[in-house]
Amino acid sequence: MEQVKVDGGTGVIDTNSVPTQPELPQSLRIALATGQMRRPLGDTLRPLLDLFADGEYQVTGPERLVEDRYLTPSADWPPADVSRVGYYRTAIKSGHRPVAVVLETADAAVILDGHHKIAAYREEAILPYLLIISPLS
């Protein structure tokens, strides 16, 4: 678990509503797709965190999803790109653990990135790995 501070954030991701799926830089998309998350997570996730409003946040993970937890999609569900889901299913079967990013508030746990990954994990009957970002009050 890490505490991170956003200073000069754009506020594009609103923690008070279901945000739209953000566009992430290639380097971060690759890190999440391969599960190769470097620490500190605040540095690795900085391009995403800079889309949040200024404030203090907690970042945890990667960790497996708790079985009884409901995730709210920020994009179409199920994901329409079945070939991308298939790509992640193949990666998961070969032992890779791609990571999805979830914004967790008091009201919901919203998928910011990783809809295809979560769909692939579910099709493989494996609990997905998540990075969880939560605002600190």
C-alpha cells in the first residue's frame, strides 16, 4: 500500500461519479498488460494519477479480486473485442498475470483500465489481479 499525492492534476477522473475510461500512455499499458509493475506504484501510475483531482490517494496491489466484490465497468460490458479477450486468456493460461486498475470509492469499485483483462480472467475462472486507487478523506 502506498499513499500518493496528486498536485496539479487535471480532474478528468472524477471520484464522485462513474468516470469514462482514460487513455493511457503505451508504457503504462504494457506494464499493466504484462503485470510488470515497478515500485513505487505512485511513480509507475503517475500518468493515470495526474488525471485525478488534487488530493491524497491510496494505491494498493497488485492483488487478487475479492470474490464477492462487484466491479462497475466504465466502458461497454462485456468488451466487444473478443480477440483482445482471447489474447489475455492465452497470456493468463501461460502464467502471466495482467493487471486491471480500479477506482474504489465509498459508493463503487469502477474499472478504469482492464475490461478485457477482467473478462479474460472470468472466462478462465481465475480471480483477476487489480491495482486499486482510493481517495483518502
